[in-house]
Amino acid sequence: MISDLVIIGGGASGFMAASVAIDNGIKSIVIFESSKKILEKVRISGGGRCNVTNASWDNSNLVGNYPRGEKQLLGLFSRFSTIQAFDWFQKKGLNLKIEKDGRIFPQSDSSSDVIKCLSYAAVKAGVEINTSSHVKEIKISNTGYDVLLQGNKLHRSRNLLLCTGGHPSGRKLAKQLGHTIVKPVPSLFSLSLINSPLKSCSGISLNARIKLVVNKSKFVETGKLLLTHWGISGPVILKLSAFSARCLYSNNYKAEIFINWLCKTDHEIRQELNLFITNYPNKSIWNYRPFVDLPKRLWIVLCSASGFDASYKWSNLSKSDKEKLIQLLINNKYNIKGRGPFGDEFVTAGGVSLKEINLKTMESKIHKGLYFAGEIINVDGITGGFNFQHCWTTGWIAGTSCSFNVNV
Ligand SMILES: Cc1cc2nc3c(=O)[nH]c(=O)nc-3n(C[C@H](O)[C@H](O)[C@H](O)COP(=O)(O)OP(=O)(O)OC[C@H]3O[C@@H](n4cnc5c(N)ncnc54)[C@H](O)[C@@H]3O)c2cc1C
């Protein structure tokens, strides 16, 4: 018995590919999934809500959200992009909603509905789904591929889709088949700070402009920053970590960070400060602050770092005190100790080199009938639904193209 298509990895990209392959008439499809459950990452994604994609409809803007793969994704998205993914899920019966910031979630706010949607078509069409089925080796045969599972069970297939996500075993299989692996490094993580007084501000979230300096490379982003008891997190840090992932890795995660707490220029802050000092000279610095967007807890930490105690009044502020305060507000420096203890939306940067994949079909340039999709390839995005989007896109293209290799 030989299958038309074996999919290794029962995750987002694998199920998208299976569903599309079914719609294109492929009959015998088998999924092998190592773990006990399918679509486990979809289940835990987006805090259990699953951020399916993003309402970034313009492909030339969309690709800017991918630190790796930006150039190559433009062609892939011209075939199946965010709008096609949005329509695809709605047509398959999953109602979606767009949040203010552009992130798209199931209307039910439940990732289990995304799982139902993806698995329903596969189960209904009779796709053979094997969980607890770890693929340990792939051999090229006269008819296609011999897939060797843990326990030495053998399965034959004409076509093979490798979509094992960030798991090292999938990269190992790709390497055995002759593909080059771009060194995997983590992306999308929080940062720990060395001896930071910001610890006492844990839980505060605000907009900030951040400059990250790793050796001589500089990365600047503006967005929501979250202060934690170990350091800094939030969308702006995850974005910076994604764009600096390789630099940070090479520098053993040692770096400096400069925070502009108000996203304002030196000139703007100076003007506001001068006006406030003129109007409220006898008020306490700790209790009366010109910048009401800065939470009081954080303001007091910054005042203390500038050397002003609770008794300080605005009229006590010397010229050099004022300069110190301005610098702390626009250029507050901290040293990075390393990655934070948790990855909020951890993905792997690196994977199968795009140079060895035909990006019109997602087929290997080395072996006919071998396809790749999802996180296993050297593509990754920032938070906001962009990681699933490239899984839907590459899964859809792989599922569509392999049906041309099968007489349906
Ligand atoms: C906590 C968390 C939250 C996230 N939230 C979001 C979000 O809201 N939106 C977003 O866009 N992205 C999110 N992501 C990223 C997203 O989950 C991934 O980009 C996506 O799941 C990758 O899909 P995939 O199909 O490539 O791989 P996966 O979903 O990882 O699926 C690969 C499957 O292959 C299996 N496998 C591996 N090796 C083998 C083998 N040898 N044999 C058989 N099976 C094997 C694995 O067990 C796994 O089930 C999140 C990630 C995490 C960790």
C-alpha cells in the first residue's frame, strides 16, 4: 500500500495542506504526528484564543513583519495572503473577528474552534491521522519515499510534506535528505535586566520607544512595553528580539537598552518640564508630575534614580538635575543579562534554507515530491498572527502543488 501524500507534523501548516490537498482531489493522505494530540500549538496559541492572522491586507506592508523571509514571502503572499486566509477560514465555517490593532481571532475567542475547523475537513475526507507516531527516518525509494516510524513501522508515499515546526527532529530529517539548515536560534522572547530598579514596577504597561544596542548594531522600535519582575517584555520587546535574534544570539544575549519613556523628543520634554516648573515651583516632585501618562510608581523610580527624594520640590531642581531627569526620560539605559524565563510567543528563526525550495510550489529543489511548509523553513514573523499566516500560506501552496504530482 502506498499513499499519495504523507504529512509529517500534525500542526497548523500540515492541516492546512491536508485540507487543501483534499479539496484538490487527493484521496490517500496520511498524517504522522509525534505527540499524543494534533494541533497542540494552535490550542495554546494567543493565550488560548489563537491569533489566526492579521488584517494587514497590503502584501508590501505585510512582509515587513517577517525578519526572515521578507523578500521571498512577497511572491508566496501573491498566491495566498491574509485576505485569502481570512476568507478560507470563514468559508470553512470559522467566524472571525478583527481587533482594533489588526489581530484576527475566532469570534468565540477559543482556539478549539480553529482546531475543529482545521481537523473537521481532514477527518470527514478520511485522512488517516496517526498521533504518537514519531518519524525517525526517511529514505528515497523507486516509488517515492519510505517513512520509518519509531517502532520500525514503515510507510510508503509518493509525496512527502515535512512540516514539523521548530522541532529539531524535522530539521534532522531535512538534513538527512540533503537540505541545508540555517542555524536555528530563538526568536520572540522577553529580556532580563541586570540589577534593575524597574523590578518594583512589575505589571506596568505603557508605550515606549526602545533602542537596543548589540555590539555596533542598533534596533529601534516603538510600542507597548511591559515591565516584569525579571526585566522587560511586551510587543515592542518581542519585536526587537525578532529583528535582533541573530545579533543577540552571537553576542550571548549581552546588550544595552535605552528607553524613551514618553516617545517624545528632548525639545518637547524640556518645554513641558519648564512650563511645569514655572507653574508649580513649590510642589513635591514625587507627587506632582508633568507627564501624567507615566504611572506614578515608575515616576518615583525615575526620580529616585535621578537622586531626588520625597522632600524635593520643583524649585530645588538645579540645571544639572534637570538634565539628569531629561536624560532618564528619553535615554534611560539598562544592561541586558539575557533572555527572559518565558517566550511569550516563542518561534525558531532559521530552518530549511529557502534557496533549496521552489517558492512557487514549496517543493524541494533537490527531491521531486518532497515539500516543506511552516516553521521548519527559514521564515519567521513577529507577534500579531504573522507566524500562523506564513504557515497557512506555505501549507496552502504545498497542498495545492502536490496535487499536480498525483493523478486525481
Ligand atoms: C505559546 C505560543 C503561542 C503562540 N501564539 C501564536 C499566535 O497566537 N499567532 C501566531 O501567528 N503564532 C503563534 N505562535 C507561533 C505558532 O504557534 C507557530 O508559528 C506555528 O504553530 C507553526 O506551525 P507549524 O505547522 O509549522 O508547526 P507546529 O504547529 O509546531 O506543528 C509541527 C508538528 O510536528 C510534530 N513533529 C515534530 N517532529 C516530528 C516527527 N519527527 N514526526 C512526527 N511529528 C513530528 C510536532 O509534534 C508538532 O505537532 C505561538 C507559539 C507559541 C509557542
